[in-house]
Amino acid sequence: MEEEKEGPLKEISSGVKKREIDLNALFPEKGYDLNRLFPDDETKRFLYELKRNKKEIERLIKSLDLEED
């Protein structure tokens, strides 16, 4: 199973380490710097979740197709 690539751990204000999301690794087919285009951590998290949800939905549809056969 393919893992989403995230960047190095980043220290947040509460002292807990949080993994920084690398949008360029998450969407390698794009020809521009997505990290510079979307510098906001909230937006990066949203796009990461969106990609993850898309994969889960595709797996669900595939399993439903298999059950119909």
C-alpha cells in the first residue's frame, strides 16, 4: 500500500511534534511548487485529508464492484 509522503517533524507551540506535509510529494504530477502556493498548514492538512479520503472512496467503489461479479 502506498503511503502519503510527509515532511520532517516540526515542533509546534505546545511542545508536541507534528509532521509537516509536503504537497509536492503528495501531488508529484503537478508542475509547480505547491508548498509555496499553499503555505498555510490548515490548507496543507485539508489537501492531505482530501487525497486520503479520495483513496478510501476509490477502494470502497472497487470492493463494491468485486461484490457484484
